Amino acid sequence: MDLAEAHVKALNRLLEFKNIHKHEVFNIGSQKGYSVMEVIHAFEKCNKLELNYKIKSRRAGDIAVLAASTSRAKNILNWEAKFTLEDMVTSAWNWEKKSKKFS
């Protein structure tokens, strides 16, 4: 939902001709990076499921942390993330369960 709201705000900016440049870029996120294990544990807890996974060595080139500043989106689009990691994994799983019924 956060991502959808950010897209709507960006599209409205374009439709209202408020963009300063032809192309504008905004980082959209929670400003907090999550490890793969944090996501797995949140998913399992929120959805009451146990995932089958294997822990392997880091691949060459994998970065330890990735998080982006969303201050530009907050200042220009008046947007910031509202949902937690727990909200995200619950929503993602609910969407996945519903989409499987129609495929």
C-alpha cells in the first residue's frame, strides 16, 4: 500500500505539472534495511508458517546493508512509509494466497 500511494502521489505531481524536471527520481522505502533473516522470521511469525530455507555463504558482490534516504519523497511528495515489516509480509502473503485461486 505504501508503494501504491507513492506512485499515486508521483503521478498526481506529473498530471498537475508540478514536476521541475522531465524525469524525477524518488527513493521509496522505510529508510530501514532488513536482513533476509529478519524478513523470514517476520513472515513466519505473522503468517504462522514455517519456511524451508538453507543458510549459505554470502555471494561475491553481495552488500551487507542497503537502505535509501526517502527525505526527497517526504519533502516533495509529502509521502512516507506508514506500514511495518510485519504489515508488509502479512499483506504480501494474503495477496499471494488470493492470486493463486485465479491462476
